Amino acid sequence: MTTHKREADNQSYHEDIVHIGQVMTRMRLLVGRRLIGRLAVQNVAPGLELSHLDVLDAVRRAETAGEVTVGAIAEILRIDPSRASRIVAEMVTRGVLRRKASQADARRIVVVITALGRKLVAEIKAQKLAVVQRVVQDWPAADVEAFATFFDRFISGYEQTFLPRKD
């Protein structure tokens, strides 16, 4: 490879990295507006706040590993346990979550998603899939497949860079 070709390739690579960073900023602004979550709340549970969706998602993710406590929710969301407790209490009042005694230790209280909460989770998923479908509707199937692979690889690398490893 000639020196000139390598410099041109390096310049193009650098421009692509800059472009990815710019696109990430645009995506962050869109995601930050929480458009999908707002649609789901409006359609299924008017009156819920977006922080409630965060807690609902934390419970959904944590329940795959077993029983979910308020402490686990606080840890997942990186918020104070008292704040997590207040949000859970609001969601219990609204019928999205409920508290129950632990099956492993009856002295401990765990949090579970109610039927309304599951409906809200399903609505969020449906809204998300509808948005993605709309965005890629004119793409050839091969492009959708390639993007899914590359986007997953990118996000996995991003997670490995910023999230603590669980050994």
C-alpha cells in the first residue's frame, strides 16, 4: 500500500468516526425525548411518568435473575433506594406493580409486574417495533439484516467500554 493511499484511507476512516459521533448525537437527542415511551404511556396508562417506565424496565430485566427488590431496582437505575421506594409505591398505587412476600424468605418484600404493567411493557415493545419498521420499510432486506448485525456489534462494544464487567 502506498503512503498516499494509507493517508487517504486514514482520512476517510477518521471522517467516518466523526460521522458516527454526529449521528450518535442526533440519536441521543431523539431518544432523550422518550418519544416511544410517551406514546406507550398515552395509549395504555395515562398519568404515568417516564421514570415509571424506567422502573418497569428495571423490574422486567431483573426478574429474569429471580425475585426483584426495591434495592435491586435502585442499583439497576443507579438511584437512591429511597427514591426507588417512592417510585415503586406510586406504581403500586397505579396498579402497574405490586408488592408480595418473597417465596425464598417471607420476611422480605419483592416487587412484581401486574397485568396492567405487562400490558404497558407489551405496548412499549409494539411501539418500538412499529417505529423501527417504519424507519426501515423502504430498505432492502439485506440492508436491514446488515444493520441489525452492525448495530448489535456497535452497542455491544459500547456496553463493554462503559459498563462494569460482572466476573
